[in-house]
Amino acid sequence: MGGSLAKPVLLILAMYAFLKFVVPNLPGSAPLPSSLIFLYLMLTTTGIVVFKTLSRESKDAFFAPILNFLTGENIGAMSAARYGFLILFPLLVGWQTYGSTATSDAPPAENRTIHPAPPGEYTGLSNPVSKTPENIMQGKGFYAAFCSPCHGGKFDGKGPAARGFNPPPANFSDPTTIAMLQESYLFWRIKKGGVGLPIEGMPWKSAMPRWEVELPDEWIWKIIMGEYDGAHQSPRTWE
Amino acid sequence: MKPANQIRQWVSGVGAVAVTALILSGAAPGLAQESESVSVSAPMVKGTLPVDDPNAAIWSTAKPAKFPMSPQVHWPNRILETTVKDLSVRALHDGTQVAVLLEYADPTEDPDDAAAIEFMVGDKKAHFAHGQPMAQVEGGPVNIWYWKNKDKKGVDMNAMGFGTLKIQTHQDVKATGAFSNGTWKVVFTRPLATEHTAEDTQLIPGGFINIAFAVWDGRKDGAGDLVEKGSQKAVSSWWYFRAEAPPDYSGYYYAAFAAALALGFQFVLIRKLKKGQAA
């Protein structure tokens, strides 16, 4: 036993190390979930087995050391590792079974859609308020009065009232929030608030007020202009 | 055997064991990750629940969950700053009753100091702000357990939006508070299950249910008016509550059976392989 197994083993270990330690550090990447790592390792293993069984000779050369290892025939100093494997395998099966059957202490998973689709009547609306410095300034004033307690004076979602809310108030300076949305989307979200969200937006958790009961539409459009200007972002357009 | 061959065998053997472990452990659940409080867990205790004693030693057996609080800004009349910034929550149950202990910092004891716990009722989701009506989702009611210092009692209420708060005709909730060194400790108790399933949240051991909190500092301003009152209060988002179920050892039994099965499989496989090699 030896050479014919050493390469596949090293290949799988290298693949594991790559997925576990290298991929998360690539630019724009994130740690892979264990289920995905498991899937990749299984694909790698399958590929190796297919490659090694293309011919009778390579198949025998591949499986012979495995059979010898399992039966203990002519493995010399490998006996200790064999016993270790024979003990470890049932224990791992037991562990895996426990993990999949034991009662979980984790609360139910929540999959919230951050930007759910707006109702049709809000799609494609354009801001009727002209984009003048005066209107932008007025919008910033309304923002300071009505929005900044949660969304922050710096448009970063870190207002003094924000800390207890889950989900947290949106950070407008983050390029993945209002910069990805059209002004009509913001008009809908501000007007109808958290309770206007569809079910995938978890309307029961959002603290966003339903501003239509307190602010005229014109003020909301001005607030939108003030938000984009203050956060140094531009609305998404289709042009 | 040559030393080089021996080393190669060791690399292959140990590597094979490691790969097996990697692959199998990849399918196993990940290690528990540390996270901020998202849930209050009420362990089951034997003996008497500390229903009227916020300072009972047994509370230390319950793990505290800490939740941040925000001013209530969702609906007018809103407030932009509140006294209470964080809330610590512990809970216990005895299979019949549940006791929930709220603990928070408040510089002064005032007659109008008050606290409340809110639950969803039934299967329908409810908005965390008193079950405010939602435009695209049919919401359900919320069940609110309320305590005020000067009243010295718990009040069982329901709401489906601000302005709809209604005291129940049947009162199942008890509450008592103790103030010491700038800290309030308030205990709410209620039977886990009640007959009034349409109004009262039903706490089934083992099941998760949404929970939220509210606190009012009963201090007054220079004009003698309450600063925090009604909808002007500190609130939390929805979090989770679970009364722990009695210990369940079935996972260990299944694991032992699976390990025994794997051991038997190994035994049969190796025996068959050995027979094949001998032939």
C-alpha cells in the first residue's frame, strides 16, 4: 500500500484546505458552509474514483491498498492506523446520526427578503419634485427631523434610536441599499413603512413608520432626494 | 520494509483516516456558534417556581438573555430617547407555570415605572408594535402581560394595533417587582397553557414562540408630566422564547444504534474481504 493512495489522499486534503482556508480569503468571497464543502469533497472523491477505475490495472492498483488496509494483510506498521480507523468510523457515524436527530436549541431560521418587489402601482414612478438645491436642502431637513433618529445623521443606519431594532435601519451610505433601488421603490417603502411589506419582507418585524399618515407625498419625494444627496449615492436607473 | 515505504504507508493510512473524518464530519452539524441573544430559554425546574420573588437564588440557574431596547418610533405619539437601553431576561417553568424575570437599570423608583411582555397568539404573525395591521399580510393579535409599580399586579391584555388595547375579562397573569440599587427586577407568571386560546399565548414546552418587551420609566419632567407614557416607551424587536421540554435522550439511542450498525457492517465486510483474499 502506498503510492496509489497517497496522491488521492493528498489531493482531497489539499481541496479541503483550499475550500476551508483559501476561498474565504479571496476578494469578495465568504466562508463556505460545511454542507457545500462536503459536496465539493464528495465530487472530488467521485472524480478520483472514476479516474482510478478507468482500466482494470489502475482499478486494482487503487483498490488493493484499501483492501489490504481493511483486512490488515501485509500492512506492517499500518496496524495502529487500521485499528484507529475501525474505531473512528462507527463513532463518526454515531456522531453524525446524533447531530441529525437530536433536538435543536436554535430558533427557527428566518429568511428575510431585504428588497421585496413593490406593488405594481409604485413601479416606475418618477420623482415629480424638481431637483433644485433648495428642494434637496429641504429634503435633508425633513430627513433630519423624521428619519435620522433611526437612519442616522450620517445616513449610515446608526441613529440614536436604532440599536434595539431587528432588522436594523438601512444604511444608505452602503452601495447595496438605496444605490441599487429606484426612487419609486423608496417612495413605496417610506409611504407604507414596515407594515406595507409583503410576507417575505417580514412586515411584523420592521419598525419603519407608515409615513403616509403623517407626511404629504411631496415631502416624501424631497426626503428621497435628500437621502441620495446626503449619502452620496444615485438612484438606480434603467438608461 | 524500506523506511521510505513505511513513511509512504503512514501518509496514506493516516491521510485516509483523516479524509474519512473530514467527509463524515462535513455532513455532521457545525459546531454551535456563539451569537448575541436571540432567544429566552426557560429551563424546567423541580420544586417551587419563584413566582413572587425576583431575588430568589434559583433564578441564577436560568441563563440570562440580553436584548437592546429602542425608543418606540413606529407610531405617533413616538419618543426619541428612553431611559432603559438594555433588558436582561431569565425564565423558568415547572411544567405547569412559567415565570419570566425582567431586569433593567432605572436610576429612580417611580410609581409609574412599568414593564410589559408581548407574545404572538395563534398561528398568524403579528407586528411587534401592538400587532399593528399589515397591508399585505393578515396579522393576528398580540397578548400583552403588563405590570405597573403602583398597581402591584399583572394585567393580561390583547391588542391588534395601537389604540386597540383591551384588558381581558379573565386574568391569568401575576406580576411583582422589586427595586434595589437602581435596578428593577420584575417577575411575570402565568400557567403555560390556558383555556382561552384565542386571547392567550399558549406556551408549549419545546416550541419556539415570538416575544417582545416594553419598559416605561415613570419619571416626570419639570412640569410634572410623565416623560414615558402610553406609546412613548422603550421597546424591543421580536425575539424568541422557549420553555424547554423535558430531557430527550432519543438522539443518544439513535446514535448508539447507528454506531453499532456501522460496527456490524465493518465486521461483515472485513470478514467477506478476508474470505475473498484467502480464496
